[in-house]
Amino acid sequence: MKRLTVPAIQRRKFEGNTSEPLVMLTAYTARQAQLLDPHCDMLLVGDSLGQVIYGLPSTLAVTLDMMIAHGAAVVRGSYHSLVLVDMPFGSYEASPQQAFASASRVMAETGCAAVKLEGGAAMADTISFLSQRGIPVMAHIGLTPQAVNALGGYGARGKSQQEHAKIMADARAVAQAGAFAMVLEGVMEELAVAITDSVDVPVIGIGASVHCDGQVLVTEDMLGMFERVPRFVKRYDNIAETIGNAAQHYAQDVRNRLFPTEDQVYRPKN
Ligand code: KIV
Ligand code: NA
């Protein structure tokens, strides 16, 4: 199976009458990527790794080096899905030139196929600058976690008419600027429908209803690794419980000298 390409992903929006939704999950490690890869179209090395892997309070302290280390691991662990890497806070907002310097490092040092960056109309020039220079960009609009301090929290967006109009304008601006797709996060269903209908690139939803051209979730959220998750997360498993139970069982065995057993011990053969 050949790796999916940016044009192949882009075409999916208009394939057939009822084109199949695109499937995207986050991945941060090689083994995780290996397990998710056969089931996905795209693997996102999200800056959510700040909270999920590093225990940071938000994505703001995530660095380019962190994204590159995990991006390279995910590329090594996958061969089918298109891998894209998040541009971390502070690595791209200052100018198109700054964004190009950072994004070209990400592309060269990880082998990923595209980058994702947060922001709508304000990032249009940057998206166009990168796209025209061989760096495919996925935009991320609606609830943009790197702007948590400006937004005042992680609540759903697009509730007021003003906000609805702003996010719609963002969607149009990033599509116009050449983004090959966009993530639409945490918005009212009505807005998700309107945006998906009005742009000609795939809209990948997270907390944006079933009407988008694809869906993404943070893998650890959908696996049930965390107690507190946003309303838009569906838990497909309870990995926290599985890991906790295994650790408890192991601890018990060690304390009772029930591990290691005959099966795990080295002895001279005779
Ligand atoms: O960082 C991330 O995981 C993301 C997805 C939730 C879209 O940006
Ligand atoms: Na992100």
C-alpha cells in the first residue's frame, strides 16, 4: 500500500456522490502510529502532546524540537497514512518567513507530508506563502487551543452571530489561501454544516458534528486514558483501567515474590 498523498486526500471531498469521510487520529510515538496506521487516512502529530505526553497545562510551551522528535517517530512507524505535524505556538505566527523556516525544518527532519497551523484570515498570507513553496498546509480554525488566553477557555465557538460570521470568514480565507484541508474544532453544528458546504477542501471536524468531510480525535482521549475529556470525545475503550489493573497485579506479584516465576528465570542448561 502506497502512502496517501495531499492531492489524494484533497480529492476525497468530491469522490462519488457520497464520498466516504476521512479518518484522522493523533499519534505521538512509533508503536502507536504502527497500530493506528492501517485504520486511518491521516495521522496527526498534534501539539496536544504537550498535555498528553508531557503533562503541560496547555499547548503553549510545546517546542519545535518536541514536534520534530515525535513527528520523526510517527513517520518511522507508519507507511500508509499521510502524516502531518502541528506547528507549535511561537514557531510560525510572526511572519511567513518565520513559518517557512520552522515548517521546512519540520518537513526535512521528520519526513512528514504536511504541517498544520492554527488561525484563520490572520494566517492566510502565511498559508499561501508555504503552499506556494512546497509545504502543504492544513489550517485549524474554530476553537484554536493555542489561543486559549485570548479566547478565555476551551468552550465551543460560533454561538453568537458575530463569531459565526468570523469563523465562516476564516474558513473561506484559509481555503482561498491554498490550505489543502482544515480542522474545524469545537463549533456549533449549524456552522460546521455551512462551512463544509461552502469550501472546496476537506473539513476535518473535532467537536463539529457528523456533517464534516472527516473526523479527528486525540487518540488517548478516545482510548479512555483521561478522566476529564471534552463533551465531543467518544470513549472507545478504557485503557486507563487496563493499565492501572496490570500495574496493581504486577505490584502484588512482586511484593508476594510471585514474579518472576520459573518461566522468566535464567539457569544453566544441563
Ligand atoms: O493537537 C491536536 O491534537 C490537534 C487535534 C485535536 C486536531 O490539533
Ligand atoms: Na493541535
